[in-house]
Amino acid sequence: MKRTVLLLFAGLFATAFSACVVLSPKKYKALLAKQDSLSSGLEQAHLKGEYLEGLIARLKKDTTGLSATLNDLRNKYSEIDGNYAKLKDNSSTEISKLSQDLKKREQRLKEVEEILRKRDEATNQLKEKLQQALLGFTKSGLTVEIKNGKVYVSLMDKLLFPSGSIIIDEKGKQALTQLAGVLKEQPEINIAVEGHTDSQKITNLGQIKDNWDLSVLRSTSVVRYLTEVAKVEGVRMTATGKGEFQPLAPNTGADGRSKNRRIEIVLSPKLDELYNLIKQ
């Protein structure tokens, strides 16, 4: 392009020279100045063109890179969006499952609370029946109370046995007969008979070696009377001996030792329904 302009300029100069055979020095200098100006402008135009071509090349390269980055971001966005959709679906499923489990647990809790309410109600009713049936023996050391959801009928040893004996006397038989009448009306009640003693060592009681023996044999005597004579179902009965190790009072005085020598008949409702419910 530069060469073409120079040729054109030379042609114009030759034409002007042929038209004017003789140029004045002033015009000649003006033509030279004009030639230099055109050459300089041509050079600048050429450099600017090269710069613009380089800039265009860089822009094309940047555009290609940005396009690749944009495509990569779009792919990542699609992947994230897909994962979010899956997570949302899974979360909805989990939330629904947790909600159903919570409803089931709430229902089970209500059922447990209802069973416990019925148990407490039945326990209170049983206590009242026993108190009424055994009212005549309260002055002889018989008490009825509720502890930990169970009914405890406590009979002091003097109400059941002669001193140092494991044979139930007539007054004790009367009390146990009255008790059995209530127990037979309550088939859903488990019965545990516990023998308790004071801490005094056993002496001169034949084959009874210690307080363990005495507590076990006395509880066994009560169980035998309730099952064999009063006809309470044996499958509901348990006989245990606690010896001297669960005292109600200190063994330092006669009154305390008297309270500790006792038979406790522990009555607890069968909770099979509750246990089965809890295991579900």
C-alpha cells in the first residue's frame, strides 16, 4: 500500500514537473514537505493497522477462551442444578419418612401413657380394696401403701408368726385369707412375697442357721398358705428372702427391730402389653 502511494505521488510530481518546466524554490520545498508529511502519515497508518490487527487477534483469542469458560460454567451449573434437584427429592422423601416416624412415635407414646394411666388407676383401686379387706388388721401391724407403681402389703412378723417360728398362727391365717380374697379377683396382678428380719443373730432355732434362712422360710410359708390353702394361682407367686439387708428402721432399738421383722407382699400389675408396645 505504501508503494502504491509513492508511485502515485511520483506520478503527480512528474505531471506537475512536465506541466511546469521550471519550479520556483518555494514550490519545490512545499512539495518536498508535502511528500514527507504523506510518508509520515502513511507510516503511522501502517503501524496503527498492525496494532489493530494484533488487538483483533487477541480479542478473538480472549473471546474463544471466554466462550470455553462459559460452556464449562454452564455444564457445572447443569450438574449442580441436577444434584440439587436430586437432593431436594431425597430431602422431601426423608422429611416425609421422618414425619411418619414421628407420628408413629407420638401415637405409641400416647398408648404407653394410656397404659400407665390405667395401671396407676388399677393400682389405686387395688390399694383401696386391700385397705378395706384388711382394715381389721391395721392395728396389728399391717400397712398398705403404693411405691413405684406397686402395692406393698407389709405385715409385721408378730401378726403372722410366733417369735422365732416359721409356722403361721391363726391370726396370720385370717389376714392372709382376707388378702387372698382380693388377689383372686385380680388375675392380672403378680405377687412377690419377701421375708425380712432384723440384724440379731439367730440362736437356738434348730435347722435355721441365720437370718437368710429365716427370711426365706417365712416367705415360703406365706406362699404355701396362699397357694395351697387360699388357692391363689402359684404361677403368679414368687418367694424371696431379703434377710436383714433392707431394714425400714435402725436395728439399734426394740421398736426398730420390730419394724424390720416383717413379710412384704408386693403386688405389681402385669405389663406384658406395655413391654410389647415398647419393643415395637
